[in-house]
Amino acid sequence: MNRIIFCTFLKKKSEGQDFQCYPGKLGEKIYNHISKAAWEQWIKKQTVLINENKLNMFNYKDRQIIEHHMKLFLFKK
């Protein structure tokens, strides 16, 4: 059964994610407030950021950069 949430990114009710796709408290916030559609938009944006900035996801500082952009993208728009 699909989970319906109010997506704070899309500002409307939408289908929630099937599972928590990011760890920790931030992951819980994403799971409870960000829809599948909004998460898909973020994944596309993340890919662009990684490629344009030549980020290495094995590098801790690069992961911090992506997390910062993710918070801005999903919650500050």
C-alpha cells in the first residue's frame, strides 16, 4: 500500500518513499516529509552536482558538500 504524505518540497500530498533512503535523523526527516517524486528530482540534481564538481563520494568532505546541497534543495526552496 502506498504511503501518502504532505511533501514539503512539492507543497502537496504525494506518494511517500517506500523506505528510509538516507541514514540518521536527516533520513527520518526526508522519509516523513519528502515524496518519491521530490526525491527523484534531488537524485537528478545530485548527479549533476557530482559530475560538474568532480566530487568523489568516497571522500568525506565531498559527501558533506552533497549533504549541504541536499538540505538546501529539499528544505530551503
